[in-house]
Amino acid sequence: MAARAYWQGQIRLALVSIPVEIYTATRSGASVSFHQIHEPSGKRIKYEKVVPGLGPVDTDEIMKGFEVEKGEYVLLDQDEIDAVKLESRKTLELTQFVDAHEIDVLYYEKPYFVVPADDLAEEAFVVLREALRRTKKVGLGQLAMRGREYVVSLKPCGRGMVLETLRYADEVHRAQGYFRDIPDIDPDPELLGLAESLIEKKASAFDPKEFHDRYVDALKGLIERKKKQKGNRKIIEDKDDGADPRGGNVVDLMAALKKSLEKPGAGKKPPAKKAPAKKAPARKRA
């Protein structure tokens, strides 16, 4: 495998140890980064570390400080910080197994591919993978990597397995604090039927290739057009006429859903059984 393993060690289940390698499963998107440029000279702007009243300082004179009170810091040098880093233990011990739906999606952080480290580990690896698949369980444990300890989950993925780092409980906000002001009301049956029909109409298999970062694409297009220009002229985009794209009137939710279903491709599935038509009350207007 051409990629370099992010972590090498063993998964332990009771008395069974399985040598494995872990590889990063994702990569950063093709984002567009910028530098700050001094326009008159065309040179990049640099930043210096300075102390107010003293000016620039040497890097050797800089320490890390934790603010305990306003303006008061506990100073730590890098050696002291390194001394408390956890050693990267080479064992992931699976201590608990739970149903996948019991882990809230908010806790999942970053995925990694897990593969057997050698031919001798393949049989035990496959046994663990299939046991997790048949029981529909997710293995949990704690793993130290690069000076930090993570809670991780382990589950089957094709012929391999996926390990995902999880956030700790104090890193996740409680949803109730954000959702408590949403009224607990029953939706209008006719509106609900129309919404369900629209969802069924647009239902399809997930294909991540259908989505791309339109903002990044637009930035790259702008940069390409600037490259083709002579000199350093600015590109002036066509201005809109100032009209509100939403229209002058508030669109009625019922009308919007019905119009969505009238587009080509509608009618493939009969809409949900409708309740007797009634005028939507004012509080249910979009």
C-alpha cells in the first residue's frame, strides 16, 4: 500500500490480539488559500512577534502561558508540555460493544481505514469484522495517538473496518438548549402529505460525486479570468437589478409544495392521502 500508515499497533479482544494498520480515510478539500500582498510593491506581508513597548523578540525568549486570572499567566516551556503527553500505546482494547444507533451523530469526528498488518493477522481480523457485522454492534475503546487519547469506535466496512474518533461528552452541546423554543405542534395533514410526496419524488441513492464546492469553483474561475488579463485590472461582475429574488409577496407553503410536485417527473407515485382541503391559517404561512 502506497500510503503511509497513520498508526500501527494491535486490536485486543479479550485474549486475542490482532496486528493492524490505520490509514486516514479523508483528505482536505481543494480549498483556495490567499496571501496578503502589499499592492504598491507586490510583495508578501510578513508578521513579526513583538512585545508592546519592546518591539520584535527572539523565538527563544517565547514561552507558552495559560491565563489563570486577567493578566496573570502560568508559564510552561515545551519540554514540560511534552512530558505530560501520553505515550502512543500500541494497543486498542475493545472494552464495550453498543448498537450503532446509540451513538449520536454529533459524537463522530474523523474516520480511519483499518487493515490487517500482515498475512498472519488476516484470519483473526476477518473473524472480528464478521462478528461485528452479524451482531450489528460497534466496538468502543480508547486509543492514544500522537500525544492525545481518543475515544474510538470500530465497525465493519466492506472487506475492512473503519475506526472513528469520537468527541468527549463535554465537547458536544446539548440540543435541548437550541430546540426548546420550537413549539410542539402537529403539522397540517395536507401539508405533511405534500411534503412526503415531494421527498419520495426526489428520493435516490446517495452519490457524493453529485456534490461539489460551488464557492471554490467560482473562486478558481475568477482567478483564471484574472490570469488571462493583462496588467492587474479588476473584474467587474454584472450587477443585479436589486430585485428581491423571493418576489414581492410571501409564498404560501401549500402553493410552493404543490408547484414542486407539478414539475416534470411528478406523478410517478401517488401523493399521500389528503385530508379535506382547507384554507391554511395565517400562522402556517412561510
